[in-house]
Amino acid sequence: MKWPTHGGGQTPRLAARGFDVRAGRTGKRTGWILSVSGVMAFAAALQVSCLVASATPVPSAKPADPASEAYSPTLEIVAGVPVPAKKRDVPEGYVANKPKLVLYGDQPARDYFGAVNGPANLKARSIGSYAKGCLAGGAELPTDGPTWQAMRLSRNRNWGHPVLIDYLKDLANDAPKVGWNGLLVGDIAQPRGGPMTSGHASHQIGLDADIWLTEMPNRRLTAQEREDISAISMLIGPMDVKGADRRVDPGKWSDKHARLIRRAASDQRVARIFVSPTIKKALCDFQKGGDRSWLRKVRPWWGHHYHFHVRLSCPKGSAGCENQNPPPPGDGCGADLAYWLSDEPWVPKNPPKPGEPPKVVKKRPMALAALPNDCRNVLTAN
């Protein structure tokens, strides 16, 4: 066996290990020739090295992490298959840190308020105006009462200022006295009020409530029925046709409806009640004599032929709550109502051409910055 070299003679490192190295030449190439004794010495040294290595104990497992020494999971063998170790139990009293809510003023307020599931744990307070505000310390109308049932439970809109919840219970308790079996209550407000994700411009400060013009049945509706059942329209026909008959349907409307709305409007806590102009006309005809002052609060408005919309005045202690201006004097059964029952507000001036879809004007959703500053505290409370 030849080893390459750059010169003759023994190398000190190989000689020190017992190799007999002698120089030799073959033509122009220089090589090193190992003696038999040198090879044997090398093999003996290698054997000793292996014996020393085999005597060193091999670790049976990876050293444990000091931080996990208190937790020693085991595998359970089930039918010959190892089952993953049980997870470590959560320490008693452990509470996960909740991420901080970050509010952006240019984002739609409805996205924030529509995502909240519960009320703000603050003193009850209606903040802002009916169509631009929020609700602190909201109370929930129970799903069922002796003379009411809440509808559309999946919307989570059966919340309001405690004064409104008390009003609804009082009205429900009096309903049988006027011949109405009980209330079906629609939308009130979200747990913290604010703009809704759909359906309403108002109902933001917990002082508005929709009450169906359909009487509560003599049984408890299921949760699914409360989602599927529709309220009944009181209209006799369409309103947007020239010369339309804009009256209530006598087969659906009754004096019971009128007595219920009169009772609702007669409460001192009520600021307004919104109904279809056709219903307002029926109420004006119903109250032929006696006290007609309650009719002043009943205002004609678009829609509202499936339900009537109760709005309360700002309660005491609600700093920053903005009332509407009072309704005009009188019972509202004169010229103003005549306008609402004419073609003017209903028949389009420039109807779409045949086959042309009607134009839809999309409004930009209200930004969080448009609401009172205190509404940010309502969102971040508890």
C-alpha cells in the first residue's frame, strides 16, 4: 500500500503511532510503504478504541425538559393500538386572556354592534338619537310571558332600555282587557343597541319596539315557528297604484286592533306610534267622540301595516339621549293624513320602463365615528 508524500523519510505522526515507514521510489513518483508490523499495530489500536466506546452507557431516552418534568403523559394500549396521551388539565382558576377589541372609526358601526351577543354591564342609559346612538345597560325581554311571546329569536333583538321592557310587560298585561289575547313582539334592539345589520334605521337606543298586528295564539310557538310565521298585513290592496283603494281590509282589521293601539298610545311614556296611513285613517274613524288626544301620537309612515312601532321618550337619567320634536298639535286626522292617502307619496313620478329593473340607491353604512363617543365605551365594556 502506497501513501503519497512530498519527500522522503518517515513522518513524525505515523512513526509515533508504531508505523514502520520506509521511503521508496517507483519511476518519478515517491511513495511510502507500510510494514506488516505497522498494519497490525493500527488494527490493535482500532480494536481498543471500539471497546472503550462500547463500555460507555447509551441514554435510554432524550433528556427531559426541566419545564415539563411535572407532566409525564403515558400511552394507553387499546386493542394493540397506542392511544394518544391525555392532555394536561387546565389549572383551577385559569382564565384565558381575551384579545383587546380594536375599534376603527371609519368602519361600519353595524359590524361592531351586530356582533355583540350580550349587553354592556353599565348603568342603563339611552345614548344619542333613535337613528344614531347606542344602549348601555340593556335589559332582555324574556322569550315568553303570560301574555306575550318574543318573535325572531335568532336575531337577538329582544333587548331594550329597562323602561321599555317594563312598558311592554305592562301593555301585554293589559292586552286581554281590550279583547287582545296577547302580544307577539318583534324587533326591539340589539344587546347594545346601535345600527342593525338589516331591517331598521332606528331601534338604536333601546326605546323602539315593533308589535305585530297578529294576536298571540293560545299556545306557545316553537322556536322554528317564531322564525317562519309571518305577521298579517292589514292592507286591502297595493298602495303604489294610481287611484288605489288605501283602506284597511275589513276582513282582517277589527276594533280589537284599534283598542290595543289606543291603549299603547295612551301611556305617558310613549312619544310616538308609527302605523300605515291606512291604519291611521281607521283609527280616526274608530274614535268618534270622547278623548282623541291619543291620536296625536299615532303618526302615519311608510310600511307598518304588519305591525305598529312604539317609540318611548328619553327616560330620566339618560344623559345624551335626544328626543324628537313633539308631534304637531291636533289629532292628525286632517289635511296631513289626506296627503298620505293620495297618489302623491305612492305613485312613482318616473316609473321604470317595461323590462327595466328599478333603480336601487345604495346608502353607505353609518361609520362608527358618526355615533356619540360614549358608544365606544359601550362596545368595549366588560
